[in-house]
Amino acid sequence: MSKDDKPLVWLHGEVKTPPFSPSARLETGFLLRRLQQGINLSLPHSRPMSTIGRRCHELRINDENLVWRIIYRIDEDAIVILEVFDKKTAQTPKKVINVCKDRIKVYDNESK
């Protein structure tokens, strides 16, 4: 990691094998590394999640029989990981959205 790279701040979840397949774990690591380097990702890998908050995005990882999502926020000094989950429906569950909003509030209040 270069001194210019943003660190990952994990508020919840982890990426390990299992439950991620080895190939999905490698893809996730590659995409997170690009985010740390300041590279903006777009579809099909990532999409904005304005329903959660500004600078929030959903990283999309297609695995063998699952579709993983990593909700993250791009801060000036870090990439903040809010949630990791397997997505089973077309829409992001409201529970996940609310949990992410709550984690952002706590993180922002503790970071001041």
C-alpha cells in the first residue's frame, strides 16, 4: 500500500473464504484496492447509493451462486465499509439501508 492510498475502515463485515469463493474474494480485493488508489468505479462494478447518503456506493461482486454487495463511502481520508451482504432481491433491503445510515451517524460523531 502506498502512503497516498486511503485505508479501509471496516465498520461491519469481512471478505474471507468461505463464504466468498476464492475468485470472488480476489475480485473484491482488486476492486477495493482500486478504490484505495482513488480510482472511481462505475457500473457494472459499482453504483451510487444516494438513498444511504452522499459519497455512498454499492460494490457488486458476482460469486458462484450468490451476488455479494459491499456498501461503502468514499471519504477524503478513507474508504469506509458500512455493510457486506449477499443480495437476494432486486432492491437493497430497507433494513440494510437503515443500518448503514445508523453506522454513518455513529462513525461521523466518533470521528469529530
